[in-house]
Amino acid sequence: MIKLSKCILLLLLFSGEANFFAQNKKIIIDSIAAKVKEDVYKFSFLSYTACESNEFPKLDSINSELRFRMAYENGRILKNCFWFTERYGSIVKMNLKEVIIDENKNKIFRYLVNRSKSDSFSEIRTTINDKGKFISIINKTYWSDILYKYNENPKLDQVSTELLNDSILAKNKEFAFKAYNKCIDTEIFKNDLSNTTYRSFRKNWKTSLMLECDSIKKKNGDFKNLRLADYLTDSVSTKIYRYKVNFDKLERESEIRIYSAINDKYSGIFVIDVWYDGYFDFKEAVEKASKDKVIKID
């Protein structure tokens, strides 16, 4: 199955997040000492750029809490650095967008990040405590003006399908048919940087689509009657198009689900063997469908 880079994956190096949202407020960036801003910027930048050189910032009891230091130094930051660089490219620009202070007097530095292989901005978020010690750093694959907790993301809302652009719908239909209708090399959807997010594009998507097409056809048969039934978006990073579809070998309607970035570049396409009127996230839907799937008996 083609892996989705859901623009919502979080990698955390963390020591504490009690009362994350309670009573937090923005503070004037210019009110922070220049040396503090310089140190936090350097630490944040190098943590996600020093993969090749392995020259990550040195942490000690003076500049970091023990729990965070242990997580940072056990190789996790190296893995995270490689993961983001491989998928989204190197950091081209990183600007301090805002600083928030929470009720524990921790300062949360939020950086707006532009990466070389990404069409959209992401976030690096670094937190220091009231003693100026580093206590966490995370990288979110999207930027939102709203501060979301590290394990929370913008809510998906259902939007009327009547509001969708006809050209987008036509492109989606072509994408779905070319992905699952004819498992022929010349018929498979041609993706490039103009219509696909780089993370998907880099993964040799055509080969993956061919394998997925063959697998679906063997299991479910041919499909027809593709009908857009549901559209959801978080208005920040993700759009989800849900299509009802009938497969020859299945008694119940199934779902073809298309994911795209907010700029309508594709990031994934999937088949869920059973259609559900209520929305389930992908993993939950697949697990549920595996139990509910009914194959036609000739």
C-alpha cells in the first residue's frame, strides 16, 4: 500500500508538558535577551541540519534538563534529523515567528521553517524553562498560527462537496481511474512535482501504484460507479476526498480515499474495502473493514 505522508507526523524530544495550553501568552520577541535568542536559534537549527556532520549542539547540566538531555543524546535527534531532511529537504530559511510563555514560565520558541523539498512551511518548536534550560524540541510538518499541543493537530471538518472546484474533481477522477482501473504501465497516473508532494514523488510512486493496482484488482475485482461522497479538510495542511465505489468481487460499497496537501498536490491514494458513512482515520477504517468485508459468492 502506498504510504501516506500525512502532513501531521510529529517527532518529539520532550521532558514535560503539563498544562500546555493553560494561561499561555505571547511575549514581545524584542524583550528577550539577544544571547538567549541566538542560543535557542542555533540549537534549533543545528538539531535538524547536522545529520551528515553529526556536530549537534553539546548539552550539559547547565543548558538542559537531564530527561531531555538523555532523550536528545541517545541518537533520537539524529534519526529525526535524517527523517525530516530526507522527506522535506534541507532548511532554507528559519524565522522566529513568536515566543509564548506558559503558566510554568517556560518559553516556547516557534520557528517558521522553509525546507528545500516542501511547498509549505513547517514548524520547529523549542522550549526552555525559567532557568533557561532546554526541555523540549519538536518538528511539526505544517505551520499553524494556532498553537497545537505536540500530539494534537488541526481538526478535520466536513465541507460541502458542492463547493469544490470542477477542475479538481476532474483531476481526482482521472487519478482514481488511472490508479486502480487498468494496471498497465502506460495507463498509470503520471505524477511529478506539479501534481504531487515531494515526499510522495520521491518514493517512486509509479512502481508503488502498479503494485497496489494489481493487488486491489486481484482482491476486489474491477471497479465502477466512482462517486464523490465526502470531503474533509483541516484548512491548514490536509484535504481528504472520499469516494464511494463498487468492486466486482465485493457485496458492499467500498471507499477510494485521496489525500492531498492544502495546495491540492497529491500525497496518497488508498482503497478501504468497506464504505462507512462516518469518517474514521485511515488505520482504524482499514482495521474495521477487514472484519466487515464481504466477498461475493458466484
